[in-house]
Amino acid sequence: MARPTPLSGFPEWLPDGRIVEQHVLDVLRRTFELHGFAGIETRAVEPLDQLLRKGETSKEVYVLSRLQEDPDSPDRGGRLGLHFDLTVPFARYVLENAGHLAFPFRRYQIQKVWRGERPQDGRFREFVQADVDVVAAGDLPYHFEVELPLVMAEALGTLREVGLPPVRILVNNRKVAEGFYRGLGLTDVEGVLRGIDKLDKIGGPAVAALLIEETGATPEQAQACLDLAAVSGADESVVDAVREVAARNGADHPLLEEGLAELGALVRAAALRAPGVVVADLKIARGLDYYTGSVYETVLVGHEQLGSICSGGRYDTLASDGSTTYPGVGLSIGVSRLVSRLLGAGLVRATRSVPSAVLVAVTSEDDRPRSESVAAALRARGIPVEVAPSAAKFGKQIRHADRRGIPFVWFLSDGGEEADQVKDIRSGEQVPADAATWAPPHEDLWPRVVPAGS
């Protein structure tokens, strides 16, 4: 067989990289569950018309064409596509299962998704995504918009212990932006938001020209929008700064004050629970039109060129059955994007690439059952163990353990009164051991993820 060519955009980690990914997933799952979020999993496919209803193009969706071509397929009458995020599947899940869910429903979901875009640094065609949401039936109190970014700040803060760089969760409120734009006299609010969302990509002058050309803004209105986008801060002074920009430009609107009250509450709570992590940034717009309140984007400090690793916001109309609307607020973290940076930049490492803490040596193939018996006794006590693949010379078995990163090698006694021996092949220390009582140090029991320099 010819040497295979890797597929661009479909990441595969080596065993030590997979340990890093699993650690990230474990931290996210544990944090979400500590806050009462229930895990769900949805199917990988959705009707194509549902996947495209928010304006995405068909080029972004992987279509399951074989099912449509199969004359005996029950799905032949409709086109199916692989989901490219977890939002549309979750909305459908809520509508289908509303009668079985207790609202407000707290959900987390960790799954692979597929997106047909051009692969680049941190952007893949197949990737793992982790979402956390609260959805209500009819009314969703604002305090959930405060809670969600703080939950994510806690999860990412835990990952800092193993080498994740500092994070900044940038927050804004769409009510502030919409109230300000309407106070200026601009009516194409969605167009202005889409333009402001491009600030980091094309810069202020280009955005101003875009607003003038596509939304009908005057040069003065376009500049006022840029002035608002320039406001940022980690405390409530940001509210006063927005009011000053609004007063200077004559932007007075009730929605602006409502949004400022909410944004102030979020910044106030974040200053207590996640100081320096959550920062109000008025240029965060999130171009998708279903966001209606708070919006969030998260960057790694020192790695801003990677883009947002975690984003989301408040949505009021994503799910509705015609009689009941299910508003929600949520955040989605690109796990594969985050892991690719942790590995690619050499920020973290696994202490070993295999789970085994012990290799039980084999004296002879006839004596292998004794080695297997010791391994079984250790496993019964929760110690990960493997048995040497062959009864080679002990030096070769030790080298095999060293290549695999296994820290301890177990040697059987000759069967008399002498005890078995276990050797730490890193230090050379060898001590008597009993399979019923011996255990490796806690830090060696399982592979750990640590900062790269440690």
C-alpha cells in the first residue's frame, strides 16, 4: 500500500496529543456538571433546509448524497447534511423534547461537527466543539447571561494550571449597539453590526466606508459607530464611557439604557468572580442576526491572531413551535482549535503517551501466566498495567518500557520466599513489592498534562 496522504482539515493527534485533548474535554465536562448542566448528544445529520435557514451557503455543508441516491432509503425525499455546529441540532432537540425537559434546561454538548471551509491555522473541516447553554420556555432572566461567561471563565481558568495562556472573555450587549445606532438615526442595524464585526479583519477606515456604502450612514454616523466600538474596560467605568460617546453624538434611545444596565451588571459580577478575565469590548458584534442580548468572544492573550476560541450570546428566537418561544444563552468552545494551539505552540505536554504505569516483565513464556496474574491484581486496584510483549532479556524489556514512557518495571521473584521487585527506571531505585499493597506515587498513576517547561 502506498504511503497515505494526510487530508487537510481533518486533525488526528498522536497518543500524547490525544491525552491533552482528553484532559481539556474532562475539565470542560467536569466544570459544566459542577454547575448543573446535563450532557446530551444529538444526531450528526439534520435536514439540509434547516441547516441553511440562518443564511449559511451550501458550500459549507457536507451533504449525505448516498442516502439521496439510494432508491430504498426512507430519506430519499429529503436532503440531509452533517451539522456544522451544535446550535441548529440543539434548537431542534428542544422543540422535539420540550414535553420531557424541565425548564430552564441546562445543557452541555460535546461532539464532532463538520464544516466545508478552507482549512487554515486553527480552522478545520472536522473538529470537536463543546457547547453550554441555558434555554427557557417563554422567559429567560438576564442573570443567566451573567452566569454563562463566568462558567466558561472557570473552566478555562482550570486549564491555565496545565499551561493554557491567559484568556480574555470579551463581552458586549446587542441592545447597547442597537440602541446607539437607532439613536443616531440608523435603521439598518443588522448591516451596521455586520460591518462592525469586520473591524479586526479590515480596519476602521474600511469599515467606515462599508457603513456609508451599504447602510446609508453619513460620514459622521460612521465615525460615531467607530467611536462606540473603541470603548472597552474591565469595570463599570465602561458604562460611563459609552454614555459620553452617546451624548457627544446625540444618540439617545431607551434600548441603549436597557443594554447599559445589563452590561454593567455583567461587568460588576465578573469583577468579583473573574477579575481581569471578562472585559467589556464594544466592538464585539457577532454578525449572526439571531443574537439579541449579551454577546461573547474569547481570545488567548498572546495568541490573538488565532481568533476567538469561544463565542456565543443571548438568542430569543432560535427555537419556537409557534405557540411557545424558547429563548436561551450559550457559549461554544472550539476544542480542536484550542488543542491545536496548545500542541502546535508547545505550550503543554503529557507526562507520558500511554496509560500504563507499570510493565510486568516476563521471565519466560512458560511463566507468562504468573506475570498476567500480577498484572490482573494491580489492575483490580486501579493501577494501569501491561505485560511485556516477549520474554526477552531484562535489559531489552526495560528499554521497551522506556520507549513507551512507562515509569515502573515489575520483576517476578524466583518463587521462593523472596518478594517481587519493582524498579523506577528513571531513578534506578528498586524495592520489594507486593501486588496486593504496592502502588505508584499518585503523580505517576496516570499520565498528566503539565506546562511544557515543567
